[in-house]
Amino acid sequence: MAIIKPFKGLRPPQELAKTLACLPYDVMNSEEAKEMAEGKPESLLHITRAEICFDKSVDSHSAEVYNRAVANFNDFQNKGYLKEDEVAKYYIYAQTMNGKTQYGIVGVAACADYENGIIKKHELTRPDKEEDRKVLTNYLDANIEPVFFTYRAVPEIDAIVSDIVTNKAAEYDFTSEDGFGHHFWVIESAETNKALESLFENKVPYTYVADGHHRTAAAAGIGADRTKANPNHTGNESYNYFMAVHFPDNQLQIIDYNRVVKDLNGLTDEEFVNKVKENFSITAESKEIVKPSKLHDFSMYLAGKWYGLTAKEGTYDDNDPINSLDVSVLSKTVLEPVLNIMNLRTSTRIEFVGGIRGLGELQKRVDNGEMAVAFALNPVSMKQLMHIADTGNIMPPKVTWFEPKLRSGLVIHKLD
């Protein structure tokens, strides 16, 4: 069963929460981070992206940058931008997008659960990105940003969360610049904290990484490294745990993750459409955007026209966790045999666009000549994601997009 414990959170005072909180480190580049933090000395970006404190010539992965992150982290605590709670507790972090709110419980997950498969993953990680997060975490001695987990909903946990958010005012409650609402409660009752810990231990057999595979792998790696280096290791040290927000699966929705390709591999538009017809039925042709509405439906934008596509029988296997995915269908019928894009991780001819940008973004990138063709896919379901993780399979690259992104800085977990 899953180990999810309360912890002594390091948090901002109410009046600083909105200014201090920021988007995760990996959704912006250095220039964008610098612009976001402009005029905001309390922004956590001065810690998570400390390269913004230097000239562009300074390597963002240099010891100089990591040391500045540590200095800024210490400065935030000395100035009272961040204060640690006196006792361990859980927190509730809710997000609102398009009128829908999802409620997650912030606790620390066990590194051992990652190693023994209690925490399930569905993506591969890159060693270089893992190492970058390990280095910063080790310098700061803290999980500065949470990871995004899900679990199969437990009615008793839902009831506790509902009671708290209905009857207690949120500690933080603000709308970020992207229009998303962020709401945060501190669970003060020792009895409630104990009840939640027991429910996780007895009712949640597995948790699933939704977003943050690299941070999760880095945290588990740090736990293993520190265990080996500590001759007096007991298993109770803070480094054995890392911070995660745990959302019930029935509150989450995965957004589509679409593809744009730079060229047609030497084919004319007509030749390419004829190749596509071999495996897809064309259900619509329009100057207006065509949006996929169900599994195995796609849309394609080419030469100023949208096409509705339905995969023909035989191009997918709904009994196979991977071959039932529309991203797999597209790769095996179009990207690989027609466009000669054999490796989604390394090809420079394909790019990926999160559905949060809308299908108009796909049309824009083709119309301006940057790309030759775009494909929109129906989003993967939570059921598919969990089934893939449960069966030990790994999704192809760039399949899931979760929104809103968790804001960093509302609570931090120290490892010392």
C-alpha cells in the first residue's frame, strides 16, 4: 500500500503567496523566466531558475548558478518570505480551470515506493534532466517543487476534503495571470491528519505519476544516494520522502497533445493525402477547424484545409494497452512509413503542441510556413494511463498533457 505522510511545510505568508508562487521550472526558458520574475523579488523563480540573476553568458547548470539558488533560498527564509510549520500536517491544493475544480492532497511520498513499484510510471526519463533536478535539490536540501500524482478515488478521503473546503476558508486563494484559480488549505486537526494517513495506508494500493517523472526519479535517486552515504540510516529521515500533490483520478482530465511536422518527406500534398487514405477514412474537409471527438478519430491540417480522419479497422488493437493509443496508430500508419519519422524522441522534423494552446495554434504554425502538416488527436483517458502503468508498459513520448500546472512555492519540503 502507498506511504503518503504529513510533513512540516515551508510556506509563504498569505500576502506573498500569489507573488511568490510560479510555474514549474520546465515550462519556460531562461528568457521567459526572467520576464516573469521582473519586478517580483519574492518570486520563487529566483530559486528554481537562478540563472535569471546572471548574464546570458553564464551556464545555467554551473555551480555559480546553483550557489545563487541556495543564497536566494536562505534569503527568502531570513526575510520571512518562507516560514516552516511547527508540526507535520497535510495540505489541500485545489485548482480551477474553465469552472471545474480538482482537489489534491499534498503529502510526502516514499522513495521506497518508487523503487518497489507502488508508485507507477508511464514515461521514460532522460538521465540529463534527472541529474539537473538532483543537483538543485541536493544544493537546496529541499523538494522545492511538488510532483503531480493521481490515485484511484477513495470516497472516505473525498469526504474529508469536501468537509474541509466547505467549512474552512482557504489559506491562499488567488487567480494566476493565466486565469487559473489556486486554492490552498492547511489541515490543522491532528485527528484529521491521522485519519488521512491511515486511509492512504489502507485504501490506496498504488499511486501514479501524472506529471513530473524527472522530478520523481531524481527524488528517488537522492533518497538512494543519501541512504548509502549515511551509516546511521534509519529510514525515518526526511530524504526518504519527497513532496507530491495527490489527486483522485475521477477529478482529472488529460488534455490532447498534438503533432506538427516540418515537411512531407518529398511528397506533394495530393500524394500525401492519398497515402493517408490508405489507413484512414476522410470524414470531413473544411476551411474551419475540425476537432477529434472520440478514440481513433483524428484531424489533419494541410495546405489551408482541415480533414477529419477515422482510423480504419486493423490499424489499432483495442486489447493492447499501447497499440490502442491513437499516438501509436498515427506513428505506425503515417509518421514512420510515410514521413520517415522513426524516433519521436530524437527527430528534429516533428514538434509537439499541448492542447491548452488550442487547434488554432496548429493552423497558425502551418499557415506561416514553419510546418507542413499538423495532426490533432483525441486525448488519452485516465483509464488508459492507469492501465498502461499497471501493466508495466511505457507510453510513447509526448502523450499526456495535464493542465493547470501546479504552482511551485505554495509549500516546500525540506530534506534536512
